[in-house]
Amino acid sequence: MFENYVYLKLVDVIDDKFTQSKITEWRNHMLNSYADVFHNLRDRIDPVFPLKFFISKSLIDEVIIDTVIGLRKITESKVHSVQFPNTFKIAAHLSYWWLRHKPVSLHYPNKHFLENVRIHVDEVMDDEIAEKERQKLIWRLKHINELIAVQIVMVFIFNFDKVVCGRKECKRLKKSDSNFVFDDFEAFKTLVLQKLTYYFSYRPITPKVIEHILEGYTFHPAWGLTGNQWDPKETIV
């Protein structure tokens, strides 16, 4: 019956601007983001629980196609002269369409439920703390696509290995300014990631909204940028 409601056709998205190498670069970035989240979650799951992760190549292709179509509209617009979308726009569209298509799914036998998953811990942990960690793990598994979308945009924009503001600098800043409340950069980064994950999970969002969020995050001097997003020579629209 679906043929009466859905029309499908092939879309050619490769051209002189959106080349095969650029598309391959974006696909690899998304797959690497998935791998990072997957390994982090898998290491927390008790291997006894029969949970499997599945990533759909077809839906990955859909993410790429819709991203290119959206970005091409920007470059072809008569309102402004954007030769090629900036880093913020690319990251925003990749994450937005990942959230729309949700390429990753979880599979487990019918007799099992995700709520029964157990955490794998090496150290001795208090029962109450262990249960809180287990509930966090369940939530992350339910929202695995949102976690991956966060990974996609943040790693695309920022280099987390390059931290401008260390613990010593943050401590000095905190003493001189009561408005600075973080003990170190990691505390600030954790809160930013939590808030972005919340937005992706529960709030209506568009590529433009994601773009503005990312632009706002770059204003903090503690972030080490991976590229020249605010280079005045670049066209920012």
C-alpha cells in the first residue's frame, strides 16, 4: 500500500562542489562518531546481556543526500553569495539529518528488555550508585542516535585534545570572577555536551538552530577550534 503514498527516485548529489571525496569524508566522520559512542556504551554493558548494535548503510546514504540537498540550496540562493557552506552549516546539516533518519538501532531477543540491561564494572560499586549508573546507561542506549549526533557536531567543530584553559587557569579565573563557576575545562565541557544532548533529545530543532548553538559555543575562549570558523576572510552567512 505504501506505493500510493511515497514516491522514491534516485537523486544525483555529486558535482564540482560536493565531490565524492568530500562526501566520503563526511561519511567517514559520521561512522567514526558512531564508533566512538558505540565503544563507549559497549564497554559499559555486561556482555551477558544479548544486545546488538545495527547501523543502516541505506540511512547513512539518506543523511548524506539530504545534507547535500540542504547545503546546495544555500550555495544556489540569490540572496547571498556563499561559495561553499562553512563548517557550522555542514555540521548542523549532518547532525540534523542524522536525528531525522536515526541510522542506528538496537537489537535483542524478544524475551529481553532494554530496561533489564546490566552495567559492566571493574571496581566495587555501591548498589545505589550502581543502579544510578545503570539507569544512565539505559537512557543513553535509548538515545544512542542523539549521542552520536552530538559527537558528530562537536568533533567536527572542536578539538578536545587542545584545551586553552587548564585547571590552573580556571582556578585563577574563578578567584577573580565570581561569575565563573567551573573548576576546570572538563566540567564546562561536560555541561555543554549534556545540554546539547538534551536539546537533540527533547526539543524541536532545525539546522539553523544547531548552527547558532555551535556558533555560540565557540565564543568561549576555553575552546580550541579545529578550523578558522571565525576567520574574517571566510564568508559567514
